[in-house]
Amino acid sequence: MSKELKVKKIRNGTVIDHIPPGRAMDIIKILNVNMEEDTVLIAVNVDSSKMGKKDIIKIEGKLLERDEVDKVAIVAPEATVNIIKDYEVVKKFKVKPPETVEGVIKCPNPNCITNDEREPVRTRFVLESDDPPVYRCEYCERLVEADRLPDLIR
Amino acid sequence: MFHVISIRDFSRDDIERVLERAREMEEVYETGDDRLEGKILCTLFFAPSTRTRLSFESAMLRLGGDVISMVGKEAASTAKGENLADTVRTVQHYCDVIVLRHPKEGAARLAAEYSSVPVINAGDGANQHPTQTLLDLYTIVKEKGRIEGLRVGVLGDLKYARTVHSLVQALAEFGARIYLISPPELRIPEHVRVDIEGKAEVTETEDVTEVLPELDVLYVTRIQREMFPDPEEFEKVKGSYKITRRMIEEYADDDLVILHPLPRVDEIEPDVDELPQARYFDQVRNGVVVRMALLDLILNG
């Protein structure tokens, strides 16, 4: 494993590691990151012993909220989240598929009422089974495999 | 019981409660009653279904209630200008219960979220039609006295026919043995099959005559053009199965019960109608009885 760091360390904040290559920007889009103020380091297509290639995101001064971790899990089910304090990893965990996914993704069924733009409705998907994770739209009841979710982010 | 949106929301106990109340309604169906006097039902049909609407209206009138409705063109023109959430928030003030048919899947769930009065789903696109499932179950219990251990064949479009999925899931839950009979192109979706195989013994076949001698109940469905995403696919399979009088006389048990949600196109030959096994027109009456039971449970508790 190469010890050379492609992205410099952050002092306090969050590192999201083991993101599938090319997905980093999708994650930035769904996190509450202020691109005008926050310090964000993004590495794309970095060599990884585990994944071949991977993306990494480091956000200075930010701790992820619960729902943000859930969103990361949708795009990058293999991701690990590291909480950094004074340049040290103080907490490290793998993301898990969330029980419910609200508002983040659109339903793949074009005839679902949630795809009617006139209606005041947020999408809601509930985890129906694990291994492999499958979600069900609470409205049209269509089943959606979790690995399709990244393509359905609004 | 408040909203009736999806059979998935019903526990086994809930279903049994509806069937029990439906049995009580058999007599009320004959004599009429005034238990829902002063209550108003509004049928809100954004997609056509005259039978389902009339069945609900008949059920309400037999219980002494009143009916108002917005159907067809009226509902359709509203749909152009106004969203469903607004329509529901308006109509709720005109009535005590809303019966909704809508072309989009999930419409009833959305309507229920905005409505202060109970919403009954009378079909949301290709998704759910819970009162159909309940009346199918009621018919089977009424005809056979039970569901557990019954051998029930379901024939036809098992891929797109919305009510078939709910029906076989409920049958599996109640312990029936299930025979899935369809042309290869119209086989039941994998996830539904896996789901019921976990609960019931399931046989899949293309040839109805092969399993006909074993069956207690044969539930026939029609192929619905509007359910097919691809018209070419529809052309390929339409008319691909048919129950004939000869088939029943040659292979079926005398006390087989043949059901069909109606309307029929050509999947059951008309001369089957005279056979003692044909019960699909009795099933229509059961639809009214079950809807009476639901209205009574919802509005009277």
C-alpha cells in the first residue's frame, strides 16, 4: 500500500473514505456542504488496495448529521466515515443502508404519483429486506434494489 | 379502521374482521338498513370503472347513506387544473368518506395524507385495489368455508394483473396451496413468487388441464391491455388461454369453484356460465357485501 498521501490531512472534521470511483461529486451534492465557505478536499480515482480505485472526501470542520450519513450510504454503501480531531481519527464506522430514505431520490416508476410535479409530496422509501438491500416506494409500492438508488438521486 | 389504501396495511386479523362483518351484511343486503343515515360517500373517479363505482354506491345506499360523485370528464378536467392534494382537501368537506380511483400509482396514499375523512382506494394505476382482494377472499371463504389447505389455481396474466399479486399473497398468508398457471410471458414476478414460496406450497405451470383435476378454486383473470407497457407484448399474448366447457367437464372436480373479477373478454367461454362450477356472477354480489362491511367498519366502527 502506498503511504504517500494524495490529499492533505484535515485538522477537525470528517473524512469519507472508500467511495466508489467517480461518485464523490454525487455525495458532495447531497451533503449540506457550503461550497463557498467550507474547506473541502476531494480525491477522485485514487489507488485503493481494497477497491482498486476509490474517491475520498475530506471536509474541514464538519460533523455529518444522521441523515447525511444515510445519504452517503445510498451513494456509497461501502463507504467508511472517519471523525477527525486534532489530525487523529477519533471514530470510524462503516455506513449502513438506512431504514427509510425520504426526499433524496426520485421513484423509478414514471407513473408514481410522486413524479407528478403538481403534487406536494416528498418521496419515501422503506427498507424492505437486507442482503441485498431492497427498498419499497411507500406510494406506488414498487421495489427498488439499493444499488439503483445512486442513479435516482434528484 | 380508517383509510383503506393497500392490502399490505391489513394484518390477518384485520382481514378476518372484514370477512366477519361481511357475513353479517348478507342479511342487510337483502333487507336494507339505515345505519349510515346522514352519512355521505363521495366517489372520486379520475379513471373509469363503472362497476367498482356502482358497487360502492350500491353498498352505501343499502346502508341508508347518501352518495355524491365526481367522475369521468368532470374529474378529468379538475385533474388538469388542480392537483389531487387540493381536490381532496376540498372534497373532504362535502362528505364523510372518499372512494378514489386514480390512474397514478400511489395516488390513494397521497390522498389519505391530505384527507381528514377516510379514503378508500378503488384502484391506483397498476398498484393496489384492496377491496377487490377482500371480496375475492370473502367469495372463496363463502364458497368453501375456509382458505387453509384449499388448492387454489390462479390463471392468466400473473405478471401485470394488479389484484393477482395481492390475492396470492393473502392466500399464502392464510395457508392455501397455490397453483400459478400462465403463459411463459405472463409468469408472476420473481419477487412475488419468492415471497409466497416462503409461506405456501406453490406450483407453476403453463397447462391448466394438468392441474385442473386437483383444484378446489380456479381464479381466472383477463389480460388488460392498459397494464402492458409494450403494445407488441400485448398482441403476442392476448387470447393465449381460454377455459372451455369441455375442459371443465373433462378435467374438473364437480365442486370446483370458478371465479373471475369481471369483466370477462374471452378467457372463459360463455357456455361455461351454465355449469354449476361457474360462480363469477355471484362474486359481484359479494363485492357489494364486502364494501358494505368496510363502510360500516369505517363509519360506525
